[in-house]
Amino acid sequence: MTECPSFRDVLVQPERIPGEVTPGPSAMGGVALARQRAPAHVFERGRTSDLVIVAQQNIASTSVEFDLGYGWREHFCPAPAAIYVIPAEADARWRLDGESQCVYLAIPQVEAHALLDDLHFARPAERLWELASRGFEEPVVHELLVRLWQEAISVGLSPLLGSSCRVAILHALARRSNGRQSAEARTAPKLQRGTLQRVLAAIHDMPADGLSIERLASLAGLSPFHFSRLFRNSVGCSPYRYYDKLRHERARELLASTDMPVERIARQLGFADASQFARAFRRHAGCAPGAYRTQVSQ
């Protein structure tokens, strides 16, 4: 197997990096620190040997999608102290639909796992993959990363400051994780990337006549049972849960951004009628579609 490059190896290839990238000091052991300013872009990073933690600073995007080896998934976090985690050896790529400024901290996988072990946190690889499922607000980690960057470019970094910040950052991330995702779920057989993309595209099309496991399994060329198992291994939930969550998000968007009648929204999203849609919407949002539309309009 080809050895993965470090994240710093990727940073020194300006032709690969969109926008303006400013690397931090190189005298930080194997740790890489950098800031990136970029317009809307798609970046195919590939695998690296580092855990990468991203602190979102200024951002004009409304969508931040990651593909960590199992298809594109929305990761956008609108919070001012948003953090994104990219595990080592993840076949990563991402795309943003607007301008962004981020600070990156890359820690070699071996060092990250050793620090987490020293902090008495079990299963560090599992916890880091769990945190990679979506962007999240973490003010402590965000402030540490931004201050680390500011210190690096103004006066440089002492080994003590660098190592102290790394320990504090990993400690905060480990405490946040609840360790629910198992290693078995990640190493179990998964849908091939192309197959998963076809299936997800079909789900996102959200046909008015609805979807079935048989229909999606046919797209994948698998039996319904085998497809369901591989889909869950690939995205972390059943096809129905994925579809149900997406459909609710689409319902919120239509209620908030259009004056489309509720009955028409229900039909467009594959519900039998407005009452069925209202029951499903209330289960997620805690209120009726009409009440939600009134709330967001105010």
C-alpha cells in the first residue's frame, strides 16, 4: 500500500490548493498549521497521514459538503465558532458554494492517537471518525486554533505553546465525542463510491411517486437486503432515515422560502396528502407546517 503523504506535503503544492494559502512555521515537529482564503471551490485532497482540524472563520458559504470516502454529505455549520474534523487516511474532498477563510491544524495520526491515549480516552480512531460526521460549534477549540495561528504569524511558536494547544484541542474534541460509531461499522463492506452517488442522487431527486428499497437496490444492482446493509455501512443510517431527514429539510426550505400551498408541498415530497405531511412534519419540528411558516416569516 502506498504511504499517505502528510498534510504539509499537500500544502506545499500551490497548484493543488484553491485560493490563497499561508503556511505556518515549519518548526512544529510533524504538525502543520495554515490559513486558507478561497472563493467557492471544490478541493480533492486525497488521503493524508494527518488528522486535520479546521476552524471556520469568515465564510459566505451556505453549503459545505465533504466526501470522506462514502459520498457527498452536507457538513455546513452556521455557528461563528464552527469546527470540522477530517480523520487521517480519509479519502477527502470538499466543496463550498461561497467564499471562506479557515485555519487548519494537521496532527500526525500516530501523535494524535498517542495524545488521546495519554488522556485515557479509549478508541481514539472511532471517536475522531464520529466527530467527522458533520461540522459543529466548539468555541474552546475554535479559539485555541485561531490564537495559535495568530501567535504563529506574529511571534512564532514555542514547542511548549504548540504542544499545550494540541493537547487542549484533542482533549476538548475527545470529550465532545460520545463514541457511538463503531470501528466495525466503518470497516464493514460499503457501497462503491459511484454506486452510492447514483443512489444518493436518486434520493435527492425525491420523486413525487416516492421511493422504495427495491427501486434503490435495483439502481445499485443488489438485493434489497444486501443493499440496505451496505447503505447503512456507508452513510451511518438506513435508507429510510436518510430519506426522511432529507425530506424534512426540504419541507422546511419550501415552507420558508416559497408561498407554495401546503397541499402542493406534500404532493411534491411524496406524501399522500396534506394531513399525512402535517403529521410527519410535526414529529420532526414539533409544530404544524403552517405554524412553522408563520414563525419563520416573522
